[in-house]
Amino acid sequence: LHPVGIIGTGKYVPERILTNQELEQMVDTNDEWIVTRTGIKERRLAADEEATSDLALIASLKAIEAAGLTAEDIDLIIVATITPDMFFPSTACLLQDKLGAKKAAAFDLSAACSGFIYGLATGSGMIASGMYKHVLVVGAETLSRITDYTDRNTCILFGDGAGAVVLGQVEEGRGFLSFELGADGSGGDLLKVHGGGSRVPATEESIQSKQHYIYMAGNDVFKFAVRIMGSAAEDALQKAGITKDEIDLLVPHQANIRIIQSALNRLNLSEDKAMINLDKYGNMSAASIPVALAEAVEQGRVNEGDCVVLVGFGGGLTWGGSVLIW
Ligand code: ACO
């Protein structure tokens, strides 16, 4: 097997900022509640003309440039998203066309907030096997399009954005050491968009009863998240043969600062060992981890030889962890 790693990162968030103060005007909430319960201060909203593939395009161009490649060097595009531009064609195909990545195969991957780590596992496996040389993995979301801005339980949490990485062969001793993926479909009802699929197609009634918006049983998801973030990271570390004290940077899914803090406790890590940017962007589902990773790179927080742990959870229910040497 060839060692596989991340050879370029990129991110894009829309310009429009939605602050907690603005949300106070929209629903019965307040800045203090949102900050203490979630850690979120503001999030980004896509412009009317922007859809997921548009956000993905900018992040991808940056990642491809950072890798020193052109779009024609990409063999496969995987877009992890729960907010595709449309049912089909896939957002990955729309992105392939926008990029001019003529040689690339393309598909979307549905694993909610864990989608990016699922995508890394899929893409790196294809490179390790010798099937492909360069795989573009994108996490991109316009969650604002499926968020009910009259529901204070959910609308304070979510934001729009995109992060991308290029995967390729790296030298021995670097790259991915392990992946830990999991799912528990019995928890599917805790976090979902019920309408719009083959079970409940779009009708006037499904729209009126708000079935095309995110439904979330916040407390149950919270308990699951606290348990799984620590265990997914520990399982990935064990598979990699790495101990907790060897971690240089944890890049967790950015859902709630309290969930991240409980993962840090379990891993005996101080907060400065975690990349945290949910205060600026909220929860961007599949985009959260790649945006946080790209920012960590921009800020010089990841250096060659560092041990980086990625960990996330989300709808499905799903979870994923990965350990890599940068
Ligand atoms: N402003 C003010 N009060 C609020 C708000 C709000 N925005 N939202 C809820 N409340 C109230 C509740 O009504 C409740 O009032 P009550 O006690 O009178 O009934 C009180 O605050 C406490 O509510 P809880 O739900 O117990 O608050 P909690 O501390 O659990 O925080 C939260 C809620 C932030 C949603 C938390 O449960 C959470 O983060 N859950 C996980 C969410 C998550 O990670 N989702 C992942 C999505 S990933 C994906 O796949 C898209």
C-alpha cells in the first residue's frame, strides 16, 4: 500500500455574517444563552445566487493550487454534503464541470457531519490501492436553505461554507495512519430532514408542516456526541498505535464548544491543542472539519511531522475519526 496524505487544503465561507444579535430579532433567544450553551457568536449565510457547488468551487480551487496541481490532475472528486444543489446530477458532477476537471470521476457522499471523514477514508483507500493518484475531497454545505429561522432550537446552530483537500501519495512515515468509521441507523430519527425524498415527496402539506427543514432532538444528539467524539478518537488512535500525549492538534467537528471540551477532557488535551472556530462559523456539517483544517494550515498551526487527529459525528447517526502525520 502507498502512504497517502493531504497535499493541499482550501476553504471558502460566504461574506454575509449572521450574528447572535440579529437572531435575537428573529426568535426568542439571546446572545448570552447562545454563547454559553454553544460557543457560537456568528455564522455565515450564502448569498441568494450561491449554492453548495459554488462554495465548493472556491475551496477546491484553493486546495488544488496549494497542492501545486491543476484541475486536470484530479482523478476523482468526492463531495460530502447534505445540501446538494439538487437531487441529481450530483454536486460532485456540477463541481467537476465548473473546475474543468475533465479526467475526474465524481460522486456525492451522504454521511451528514461525518461525511468529510468518510470521504477521506474512501479517497485515500483508492489512492493506497493504486487506483488513483489524486483525489479531491470536499465538505460543502448551504445549511441555511434547510434551516427553519423560526425554530430557536436549530437556527442558532447552523452556517454555510466549504472546505476541500487534495489527497495524494506522500513519503513513508507521513499521511493517514488510521480511520475509524461508524454508524447507528437506529438513531436516524434524532437528526433529519424528513421530507423531499421518496418517503415524503414535496407537497403543499409537507411544506406547510415544515418537513423540508432540519429536525433535531438536541439533547439526545448532545449525549450521543459527547460519548462518541471521545471514543471515535480513542479507537482511531489505538488503530494507529499513537498515544494521547503524542497528539499535536485535534480538529473536531464544530457543533458545540461543550461537546469539544468533553472530548478534550477524555483525551487529556488542553484547549490550545484543539482547532476551534465555531464561534465564527457555527456548525457547517460536512464543511466544519475541512474548514477548520484549512484555517489551522493558514495559521501555521500544523507543521510537517505533526500528529493530527480529526474526529466528527452527525446525522445517521454516523461518526468518524482519523489519525495522520502531517
Ligand atoms: N435561546 C434561548 N433558549 C433556548 C434556545 C435558544 N436558542 N434553544 C432552546 N432554549 C431553551 C429550551 O427551550 C429549554 O428551555 P426549558 O428548560 O424552559 O424547556 C432550555 O433552553 C434548555 O434547553 P436544552 O435543549 O436542554 O439546552 P441544551 O443545553 O441541551 O442546548 C443545544 C441545546 C445547544 C441544541 C444542545 O443540545 C446541542 O448542542 N445539541 C447537539 C446539537 C448538535 O450537535 N447537532 C449536530 C448536528 S450535526 C448534523 O448532522 C447537521
